[in-house]
Amino acid sequence: MAASARPSAVRQVQMSSASGRGLGVLLVGLAAFAAGTTVCGQDIERAPIHYSSAEPRNAVSQLKERLAKGETKLEFEPEHGYLRSLLRALDIPESSQVLVFSKTSLQRERISPKTPRAIYFNDEVMVGFCLRGQVIEISAVDDAIGTTYYTLEQSREEKSALERQTESCLLCHSSSTTQGIPGHLVRSVFVDRQGLPLLASGSYRTDHTSPIAERWGGWYVTGTSGQQTHMGNMISQGSRKPEEIENTEGVNVVDLKDRFTTAFYPTPHSDIVALMVLEHQVGMLNRLARAGMETRMALDYEKEFNKALGEPLDQESTSARSRIRSVGEAVVQYMLFRDEVRLTDRIQGTSSFEADFAARGPRDSKGRSLRDFDLKTRIFRYPCSYLIYSRAFDSLPSAVKDYVYTRLWEILNGRGTKKDDPILALEDREAILEILRDTKPGLPATWKVPTASR
């Protein structure tokens, strides 16, 4: 949630944390900002996006409205400020807490292995918290502009106010690493005893396709992974690579109290299952945000192109439709967990996150949900992202949403025609189809016909 003080340095989940006091630090990234505010060469500050001036429509803007009307009030607590009250107001479970101790945030002076930064999330919002930090950092899925960023001053003396952040956050949140759209990034880095990333040792961008051995460098991890090693809970020295590391003391850790004062945080966990869900979610939300913004830009280009040629404004442009198919295909492939890494041992968390997450449903007539976990050979029991129910998916323009639905239907019915299509077992394809028919509003009419009848 925070911009790094190093303009292109490795970062953990980046969520903006720019307050007025921190803007001087951000000057180092002006070159990155200039290069990172375009999607396919189009400026996101211009039509049709108007990123900074657009009226946000998201869970945080809705909370701001409730606060302004006096319908909701945030309570300040001595140890955590507004954190716990904010999480309740946004319906974010405390069990989603994951902890990062690398200095890869704007509030880097507050972060170390003794004072890790906490991140909390649900399907729409991510919240970042630093001990004794000046602000709480927030990002939210938006209906029209992808991802939006906010800060909340941690001061009892001032009336609590959620402030939207634009330019400062885009330094890192809209760069080549997110393909020019406002988004997030999960990184695994080597970290020294002060929490400084050892950049010469390299880093790894993390999602559900990443080998477990390359994950969670700079993060605390509570939970067991059997014989599967990872980089979590590890303090590094010198330039070493995963294959050269024996992180015996960092794997299968279930208690962090000997590493820092866990009582400073709402929970003592940095649950391994929550980390795996967060990694998948960041990748999925980024692709959905890009699909939405690219499609809106492509349709605007198509309209202006037709106007210039004197053609009907709704006449389809080959180049515009190609752009829409491209971003839609990226959504489909990731949504069906193409190239997901195979687990070789059972993953087991330490908190209530697994149960809390699964309980959010929805469930079909047989009691099945896309939020059900497997954690033996893959993360979820049914390989289709639960974010198909999300605000990010539902707010997609129909041009790209229709493409995604068509491709999903083809693949789930065994009729995919592309060589890179995810290969799913028949029982998985049938289960996903049945679950979605029972639980997903707005499915195309063709989906409602049982497979055998076709």
C-alpha cells in the first residue's frame, strides 16, 4: 500500500501511504510517474478515464458518505488508532492479517523485523497498518477506474477523514510492473536484520504460479507446509539464492512471539493460507482492473475513430476489439488458475482465516463454493476464482465481460479452441458450471442450459 523510497526497487504488496508529510520522499519517483500513467500509450488522466478527477465509486467512498451523514463513526484506540474500527466498518476480518517486515513502504522508518507492517483484506479493500504510523493506508476496487487509494490520519485530535490519494500513489501503483494501470504487486525479497531489502540478491514477483521456494521473503509466515520450503521468516546475509538457502528455522513456524512482540497487533498470526489467497487476489484484481480500463479506452478510441471517418459511431474497429479480446483472455486464463503451482504437502494455517474466508460463500444447492479450499495439491477445491463474484468483475464493461463469459463457457464445456487453454478435469469443469449456475447472478442465458441437454 505504500510507495517505496526507491523508485523501482522491489516492494511487498504496494498500497499507497502518501500523506502531505511524505510527498518530499516521493520526488525521487517523478520519472517513474511520467512513464507509468499510461495504458497502451493512452494517458489515464484523459478521456474516458480521467483517473484523478473521476468521482470514485467503491467501498471506501461509500464509507466516507456514511461517515459524513453520521451513520457510521470510527473509534480511536490507544494501541491501534482507528484500525480495528475501520476493519469492522469495511467488513474486513482481522484473521486476514499478514505481516511484512521489509522496508518497502513509504512509512519505511516504522517497519523492521521487530515492527512489521500489517495488511488486512477482503475481496474489495486492502488496509495497511504500521505501529505508531502517521496514517492507515487503504486501497479499494472501483467501479470505473480500477483501483483507488486512500489514507486515514492516525490522530485522535483531528476528526477522522478518509483522504483520496492520486499522483503520489501512482508513482509505484501505475508503472510497468502493473502494465500502466493502478494496481498492486506482491514481491518476495531478501531482507537484512534492519529490514532493508538486499536488492543485489534479486527478488521474485509472486502469484499462484510461483514456486513455494521463492515465496514470502520479507514476510512473516505462520503455518505448516511440510517438506515445501519457502523464504518466509528469514533474515538474510550476503547474496544468496533460494537453492543455496536452508531456511530450516523459517519453515513450519506456528508462533512468532520469539521474533517480535505479537501483542502489539490485533492477532499474533501471519497466516500462510491468507498469504496464498492474497497473492492470487492481487493478480486477479490487477487483471480485472486492466480489462476494465483497457476496454473503456478501446471503445472510446473506436468511437472517435469512427467519428473522424464519418462512420457510424458503434461500428466495430478491428484494433479496438483485438485489445478487448487480449485483456479478456488474460482474465480467463488467470481466473481458471492456468499454470498454478502444484503443492506436494498439505498447507495448514494457524488462524481462523481458512474458515472465515470459506464462510463468506455463496454456496450452491449441494453446499459447494468456489471459496472452498483444497490445500493438498492446489489452493482451492474448484479451480475458478471466487473473484468472479466480485465488484471488480461485475463492473466490467459488457464488451469484455461478454467475451470472458463466452470463453469460460467454452473451456468449462470442453470446447476451448486455444492451445494455451487451461486443462481442467471433467469433474472440476462440471462442478464449476453447476456452482456458477446456482450462485452467480447475471449469467448469459446459454449457461442456464444443463450440459447434457446441449
